[in-house]
Amino acid sequence: MDTDKVKIYGARVRVDSMSKDAQIEGAEKEKMRQKRKLFADAGILAIEHADFDGIEGLVLVTGGEIASTFDNPETVKLGHRKLIEEIMNG
């Protein structure tokens, strides 16, 4: 899960001041902080900067599911693996 970026695709927001724009951005950043805390409290490590091919590979080795939202985390099958190593060639 890419936890370091606020992602809003296909959304349009109209504001009448830069301070309201900053409020929206601040709320999204707080949401990301809460998500990281939720994961950390549960002993779950988040993987940052993974492309979709990498995510699909992780799903195969962990037995989990790809989730696009965590609104209902109890409906998502979490995967598990004792050890995952990254090997880079070149």
C-alpha cells in the first residue's frame, strides 16, 4: 500500500480561497496519518512505491486480496508471510 501520497483521481474541488484548499489537503494528510497508525498498531508494515505488478506478486505469495479502499477492513482478506525479500538485479 502506498501510504505516503494523497491520491484523489477524477475528483474536482472548487474552493474560493487557498486556505480552504489547504484545509482539504490537511484533512487528507491526517487521514493518511491515521491509516499509518492503524497499520502500525496492528503490527502491519505498509509497502511504499509498489507498482501494480509488484502488488499482484505480493498477493500471490501472501494469499491476501487487493483492496482499493479500507472503509470496511473486515471484508478484506489480509495476507501473511514470515519473510519477504527484495532482490534487485542490475
